[in-house]
Amino acid sequence: MTRHSLAVDGLRRDEILAEAAAKRTPIMLSCQSSGQWLSLKSRFLSCDGSSRRLVAEYPAAVEGERAPDIEQGQCVGISFRRGHKKCIFSSVVAAKERFQVDQRNQVGALVIRWPDELCQMQRRAYFRVEPPAEQTVAVYLWPGGAQVRQRVGSSGWPLHVGQLMDLSAGGFRIAVAGGQDPQFSVGQTVGMEFVPEPNRPPIVADAHFRHRQPIDEERVSLGFQFVGLEQSRRGQELLARLGRIAAAWRKGQLVPNRSGR
């Protein structure tokens, strides 16, 4: 990890989780369902450090959709804000139960195993920053997510390209010609690849399409949110790398690959 992402020691981890649970801090929970990434709003309800368990409210259904299907044994990624930092960890759902919120109300809940590791990231890593103005960074996109990268280019698996407009650890925005808009639907999972640093491996990740806005008469901007990065060590390392890139661009210290690949 870097100074933009710091794994805290066990005692500090336990203190942070106990504090967040006591405050019933809102959280974002990421998981996969039917091969698609879900980003779901929830909150901590309680914790028990001695039994090594956290309790979070079962995420409610998004308007117009059925409630997400989260099963015992499923891996989840969790993030929450704490002051000027964002805390992230991955764990496993140990059980589903009913939780007594107060004297009158019960809610569905997920029992989550106490994580082995918790990382803190500077929240400024999630502030969007533009690449150096004299550089062009190409972003390659395809439907279906990073896992189908090898199929891209074959029949039924198109590859789309746009120019990076801004980037953060949370997401990115690209510009495309109006006639080359891939017409992704809001919430659709896509795979993305780009090379923001020279002489370094490309970044390949999953993202959700979030919005489309006109730039001028000929171009539109497409906004995307990274998903699933909290759920694995590799993803957390990628989050740290994105935070470092954004910080370096902000300081003008990093020059991306001119070719974009």
C-alpha cells in the first residue's frame, strides 16, 4: 500500500469498526449477483468484536427492481466514510437474520465476518482530476465486464474507444463522438482498459455506466463508476494505484502514455 492507501493494524481496525457500528454509519456494499456487479446502500447496525461479527442492514431494493439476492458465504466489499478518509475492506456473509432496531421495528440483516484487514484511503483520491492537457489517454470499453476481455473483437463483442476527460479512484469520464456513442444503459456493467502511466501495465477493471451528457454539437461525455474493487486484495491495490495517479496528475508529476495504450 502507499501513503494514499494505508492498511491499519489490528487494534486500530477493531476500534474503527466498533465506532462505525456504534454510529450506524452508512456503507456501500458491492457484490455480484447473476454475473453482474451490484453497488448497494446499507448501514452498520451493530458489531461484536468477541464473536468477530458485524451486522449490516440488508440492502433495500432499488426502485423498480427486486431486492438483491445475497447468500450466506458470498464475498462482499464494503466501504464507508470516516472523517477525511474512506475505509474499505472485504469479507464474507456469515448469515442472514432479523435485527431488532428498536422496541418496535425489526429489519433484515446480514451478519458479516470480521475482516482480516481494513484499509484507509484519503478521500481526495476520489476527487476527479483531468490528465495533463497536452496528453491524450485512450480508454477502451466493452460490454460484459473485465472477465470477457478475451472475447472482445469477436462477433457480438464490440470494442469502443473514447478519450479520458477525468479520473479518480471512484470512476472516470470519457469523451466520444456522438456517432460513436455505444449507448450503454444506466447501471450496465462494462469492462475498461487504459494505460495512465508510461511503462506500466494497463489498468483493467469493471465499471458501471452512470450518465451521458452533451459536450458540444459533435461530442458527448460518458461517466462511469468503478465497481468491485473493494472486494479483493488486487482490487484494493488498484484503488491505491488510482489514488496515486490522481494525486500525481493533480501535482503535474505524471505524464501518461501518449498513445493511450
